[in-house]
Amino acid sequence: MPEDRPHTRGPVPHGHVTLADVARHAGVSAQSVSNALNNPARVAPQTRERILAAVDELGYLPNRSARALRNQRSRLIGVRVEASRDDRAALLLDQFLHALAESASANGCHLILCQADDEVEEVAAYRELLGTTSVDAFVLTGAHAGDARVAALRDLRVPFATFGRSWDGDTDLAWTDVDGRHGLYVATSHVAAQGHRRIAHVGWPGSSDTGRDRLAGWVEACKDLSLDTDLHAEVADDFEEGRRAAHQLLDLAEPATAITCASDTLALGVCRALAERGLRAGPDVAVTGFDNSPAAALSTPGLTSLRQPLEQVAHDLVTAVEALVNGATEPHQSLLRPELVVRGSSLRGPTD
């Protein structure tokens, strides 16, 4: 079928604009309209402009899509979502997605979400998105050493940035991360300032890059304060695991009098163990968490916790992918510091 045909002007009789209506209005084939929307390089520039005019006039696509035809961009950023877990206090991913959506919108972009239970499914979901939707870039969460998603997206030649630094020392990776090492150093120093000398740490297994980073902050602070560095436990990020680890640390001949934790989930488990022993978080044993989850502010006493600057993380990631989409060759990288939000769980005085 030839590409150009006489134009058919006038309103769409059935009131619902279809691709065929656009084709008739522009005087081209339906395939030409499809190519203009999905494969602009296959359509002559003048024909594409005529199709775009028909799209605008008939209202076939949202304005965002019409703009994408002009500049060859969808302004869509893909990101994976995962189901929340009842055994975790922090809603970090939910809060991050909200911040990312706001930052993307401020830059004229939108998020497109995909669901996956593991990295294999995640890569497959990215491939499907790229095959069915015009996506400009991706944002990955939970970056780690040997991340297969990084290699896959590089093979696909699509821009992306990660929430989490390159633990492999990859200098070509665009990333934004939160300095957990600094955070635990601050938290440990804080409880030491309350007079504690037996300061423990309940963290994640050694296989966790982030867990090792946070443990390193605790170790560094203990060394600077001339404190023991053997009072730590490595457990899964689970309430019951935190509870059991606390009991073990409190059963020692010289029990811990302060416990820093790699997450609020672990810290709340520690607080449960204290309550079971008739001890008070704060006056008896200082406790700190990480993430400043909603539960941290609502617990009694309030849980001292490290707040991640998620708004700045989201802003930096959107900036990073926008730069890559626009041809930047130097990847944007930023390491941000968390803020210690002090509440009653780490203070000697009256609890809140």
C-alpha cells in the first residue's frame, strides 16, 4: 500500500480515535502511523510531521507521547518494584519510589514500573519493556558486587543508574548511594557520648556489601574510642533475628549496654528482647537503628535512627540518567550522608 494518500478531514464519526483514524486523517497507511509512533527512523521526516499534526489534532495520544515523536524520546524511566514484607519495619522502597516519581516529574519524566522477584526475572522484565515500550533509561535498586543487571543493561545499550555504589570499583557506573559507614560511625559515637563502653552491633551477613559497609563504620568508631570490636552479630534482616541476637549479647559475662543496628527492623527486635528482660531502651540499654522508618517515630520509646536522604538520592539518580540520555560520557556519582535522628531509645534521660 502506498504511503501517501489523499487526506480525509473532518471529525471522527464514532468519537473514539483509533490508529486507523489518524492514518485516514493524515492520508497515510496505518503502518506508517505505527512506524512514526514506534520506529520514527522508518518514516520520512515530512510524513512524520504530518502524522504528528494528525495526532495532535485528533487527540490520539497524550501530549507526552506527541512530544516524544518530535524529539525521539519517551521521557519514561523504568524501575523495578517488589512486594513489601510484613517482617520488615522500613518502607524504604515505597518512600524511595515516591521521591523518584516526584524528581522525575520535576524533570518532565515519568516512571514505568515492572515487577520481578529476582534478578533473572528483573532482566527479563527490562527486555520486555524495551521490546514493547519506548523507555529512555532505567534506575536499579539494591546494587551489589557482580550485579548481573549491570552487564545486561550494558549489553542492551540503554542508559541506567543505580541506587547503590559500584562495589566492584566500576568507575564507568552512574550511581548514588548513602554512606552507611559514616552513619554507623555517628551512631556509635552518639551512644558512646552517653557514657557507654560496651557497644555492640547487630548487622547483616558478611555476604551483604551494604552490611559490611555499616559494620566498618561501627568498627572504625570503636577503634577510635578504644572500645572492643568483638561485640557484633551477623543475622538476616528479620525482627526475630534481631531479638535473638540481642539476647545473646545481653547474656554475655560483660553484657552490651548499647546496641547499634544495621536496620530499624533489627533494632525493633532488640527492643523487644529488652522488654522481655524488663529492661528499658535508653535508660538501661541504648539502641539505634537505620532508615528512620515510620515505626521508629511511633515506637515507645521513640527509636533513634539514621535517616537516608531519599529526596536527594532520587534527584541525583534522575540527574544521572538524564545526563546519560543526553549523551554524557562521564557518569554522575554521589555518596550522601545519612542524618541521625535522636529519640529516647539511645538517651540516658526520660524516654519519649
